[in-house]
Amino acid sequence: MERSNYRGRFAPSPTGPLHFGSLAAAVGSYLDAKHHQGTWFIRMEDLDTPRCVPGAAEDILRTLEAFGLHSDVPVLYQSQRTAAYEEALQQLRNADAAYPCCCTRREIADSALNGIEGPVYPGTCRNGIPAGRTGRAWRTRTDNATIEFDDVLQGRISQHLERDIGDFVVKRADGLFAYQLAVAVDDAFQHITHIVRGADLLYSTPRQIHLQHLLGLSTPTYMHLPVALNAQGEKLSKQTLAPAIGRDDVVTTLIKVLKFLQQQPPEELRGATIEQILLWGAANWRPEKLAYCRQLPSDH
């Protein structure tokens, strides 16, 4: 079958092995791409080197392979893309859309109001660094911008960046580029048209769209899936000690993922191969079945 112009991706961070929630996001993005005869990418977001666990990237790729989830192109590693992020930062600086900041986290916490993701940067260095201080990080200006987009599952999302987030970091004080900038740059570099990922990333999307606007990049279509929770109602993550996905009973786990995604796999799929299950999943993919379980980040 001829491929369409659809280009989707799964972009894990190698901070540990895949757990059920991250596998569900991978399967959801894969099925959406294959349902539309699209190209599916795996991108390893290994930019935050202090948090990356040695061997985790290779383990993640082995797990994805065990579940039949193969990238249609070679895997892109963010750690090899520093020059592209530097170029994007220079573009922001040239447009006076980024500025150096000397503030520490403690200073911000002591003088900031709380927004949707913690303290809102109060703009201390927006018009220049105070005398006797030097810049530690780079921030991008939000300048009263309201970002709105229509998420396929979560509906209309509107965020006033300056009030809800504040001018946000694009290059950290430790010299590493921030997630928001890297994601915006790499999605454009890979010509990603559709992003299917967990709802825990929903409220970071307006920052990425803001950067897309500033850098003259196109905005993909977004679909944020409900995240998997543990028995305490917490998002499955390394912090909540989510167990790693095993590679011994792949069929059973894959069926559980399809059920979590509300895709109602028939009982006979339990005797199918991994390839047959994924083919069924792609052919019968109906993300609208998830619409009744919309889940904003504040829900967990």
C-alpha cells in the first residue's frame, strides 16, 4: 500500500526501561500512523544527560522491537543534534525573542506566583540582567501570548503563556538545551505531521507551538492519550516505581494495551502473532473511542 504524507513519532527519554504507560503511548502513535498508511519514527530524547540511564536507550529499542514496533527510518538521537538547537537559539536571539537569565530556582520560587506547572517566572531579567550578575540560562519571551489549539481527543486547549508559565528556559544553566526547544526543532526537522502522546505532555504543547511560531515552523496535529495510572491514581513513571515491561508474554501485554486504548480486541487475537495483532489494531484503530475518557494533566 502506498504511504501517505502522514509522519508520526514516538519519542521516549532513556531515563529507565519502558513501563506500561509509555508502551501504550508507543502503540497508540504507531497504530495511528499505520492506520493512515503513514511513516512512523522513533526518536530517542537523550538530551538530559544527567537523567539518562546507561543502557536504557538500547533496552527501550529492544522492548519496542519485541512488540513489533519498528521505526521506518533510522532512530534519531537528540544528543547528536546540539548544533541544530544552537542555531535555533541564535535565531531566537537575533529576533530578540530570547534573553539571558541569572535567576536561580530558589530566587524564582521566592518571588513567583504558582502557575499550572509550578512557579511562574516573574520576568526579572526580561529587560536586562541586574548589575553584578551574569546570565546562567536562556529564556524565550512569551509577551502576553495566548496559544490555542484543537487536540484530537482533549478538545480546545487555550493557555496564556505569560500568566500560566512565564518566559521559559530554552537553554539551561548547565549548558544543556531544554526539552521544549529540542522537541520543536526536531519535529520540524523530521517533518512530523501528527503527534500522538500521553496527556501528561498536554500543557507543554503551547510552549512548543509558541516556539514553532517564533522559528517559522509548521504546527503538527496533536492527540494526547489518557495516561496509565497506578492503584494510587498516580501516573506510571520511574518516580512512582512503575515496573518495566516484560518481553516474555508480548501477546498478552499487547492485548492489554489495546484494551487500555479502548480498542476492544476480539478474543481470537489471543492466539494471533504480534504482527497480526498490530495489523488488526491499525486496520481497526478508532481513537474516538477514547473521547469519553478525556484526561487533562490536572486529573492525575
